[in-house]
Amino acid sequence: MRVSWGKLGNQNIDDYLSLSTYALVTDRFYMFDGNTQSLFTESVMGNDIITWETSTNLDFGVDVNMLNNRLEIIFDWCNRTTDDILLKLEAPSVLGIKPSISNTGKVRNRGWEISMSWHDRLSNGLNYHVGFMLSDVKNKILDLKGYKSPSGDLASRIEGQPIDALFGWKTLGLADTEEKYEKYRKVMETYNPNFAMGDVILVDLNNDGKIGSEDKTVIGNQIPRFTYSINLGFDYKGFDFFALFQGVGKVNGFIGRDVIEPLGLMSVLKEHYTDSFDPANPQTGKWFPRMTLDSRLNYNNMEHWVQDASYIRLKNLQVGYSFKFNQSFPIKRMRVYFSGQNLFTITNYKIFDPENALNTMSFPNVAVYSFGTNI
């Protein structure tokens, strides 16, 4: 059994935050001795009591070896609290200066991890092993001293929620039937005056008969709750095999408008032509709203574009065979092999690579197939 406790400071903060910053005023001058002089003014307030962020870690662990070391189990429970996180708090405009960065935030990460492995050798010479790892982490903002992210931000910081939780409007799908269109038309026209069949329906969360920023709420979590992996392997009479599966569970990704919004009536996504609502041929079950020039409001920060980014992927596969030669042969050993990376993925995430769900502009992971020999 293991128990550990530690405290660590993070010195990776900007230099000179304790000092006020002065800036040149370019639109006002004063005269001195017949010459025009520029003005300097204090632009950002310094903070002479600023300090490092501090993480406090507590861990309880158990290591178990059983059945002649064939079965190994490792379990850890940990709690990490980070205090004095640096934030720019809001200040009244009458202050006349940008407020300083201060040590105000507090975040907690709490979770557990378990790994299990079994390896054995059978009487026929077969060596094999099986491994499994699963972890669960809950991230929570404990204190922001009243700070709130701007309501227009997709990634928000709200007390009681995970860091950079997705923030926007909840949705009810598309207005893909005449009945749904008439039911929500009045309230939706307060948000989209051109609301029509095939547009996204937003939820009037506070029931005031209109859609506004006050109806926004947390619509997703970008930090995976579960991370897991499975590895399998064996070797037998010259053959060897290894496979690694890896994945995450209970995590959301957001498909941004910079990619999914059609440019006018043009689109780079084939899904726009196969899965968009067509007012001339209305069908339920479509995911993309109608393609139109006057309804960019369908592509704002809303739950409709939040996707389940859970996945399991065959991350690595390797199969090989080793040849044996007699002592008189100049080659002592030769192995031929096939290796593959990112061979297949099981996911419900639409369009993009779920492993890059937080960055829709990044290249996806590519599949790589390799054949080779070691002599």
C-alpha cells in the first residue's frame, strides 16, 4: 500500500506582473519649451503580492501481485487541488486602468486509475499477456472570486463546472415538420427573424418567450471522464503478435462553424448534400439545417453541434515471424513483420477525427501500414 502527499509551485508565469505597465498615448500631446511632447500613462495595474500557482496532491495506492506474479493489479486514487490560479478579474470602468492579474482561481481534479495485467507461459511454449487500464477524472472549478467568462465564449469558466465547459443554447433538433415549425415559430423569430422549416430550434430556458444570451447554459464537457487502453500479445514458435486498443469515454467535441457552415450555397462537406434538410423535399431525421444564404444563425454556439467524442481505436498492431538458421549460416536471425497504426476507429463522432475533437482545423490521424525485416 502507498500513500503520498506533495505540494508543488508553478513558476511558469509571465515576468514583471508585479509592476505596472506604461504605454505611449498617440492621440494626445502637450507643449513644453515650444516642442510637442508625447504622453505616457499607466495602462495596466501591477500586483506586488502576486505569487505562483500551487498544486497540492494526495494519492492512495495499492499494488497487488498474485498467482506467482502472473496477475498484477495497480490501483490509485488521487486528489489534486490547484490554488492561486492567475486570472484577470473584472473591474468597474471608472477605475480608468486595466486591472492586474491576481491569484484568485481554485480548481480540483479528483479521480482513480486501475491497471490489470496477466501474463503466463503454457506448456506448449506459448507466451501471452493481456493488459487493461481504466481511469476516471472529474475536473471542477471550485472558486473564481465571481469571475465569469463572456457569454459569447464557447469555452467558458464557471464555478462548479469543468474548465472550458462548452457554453451555449440547448436545442431541440430541426424544425423538420409543419407541426414543430408552428409550435416554436413565435419564440424562434425573436432570435432569427427569418426562421423557417429546416432551421435549428433553440430552447427558451427561462420561459420568457424569447431567445437571448440569458438562455445559454453548459452544453458539454471537453475533458474526458474515462480513458482506457487494452493491450494483447503473444509469441509462439517464431510468431509474435501485439495489439494496442486505446480510447476515451464520456467526452464532448464541438464542430465549429468555420468548417460546417456552407459558404453561400457551396460546401466542402459532402454531408451537406446528403444530410441537409431540403424544404422542397422535407424529410425528418436530417442533421444539417437547410442550406441558405440568410440563416447563419443556425451555426452559432449551440447544442446541435456538440457531439459525443467517445471512441475506441486500434492504435497499433504488429505481427512478425522470426526465422532461425544453423550456426554455419552467415545470418544469425531474421524477422519479417507487418505493422499498422490507427487501423480503425469505432465512434459516433461526425465528420472529424474524435481524437482531435477539440481542434477541428487540425489534420486527422492517418493510418500507416508498414512492412519490413530485421536482419
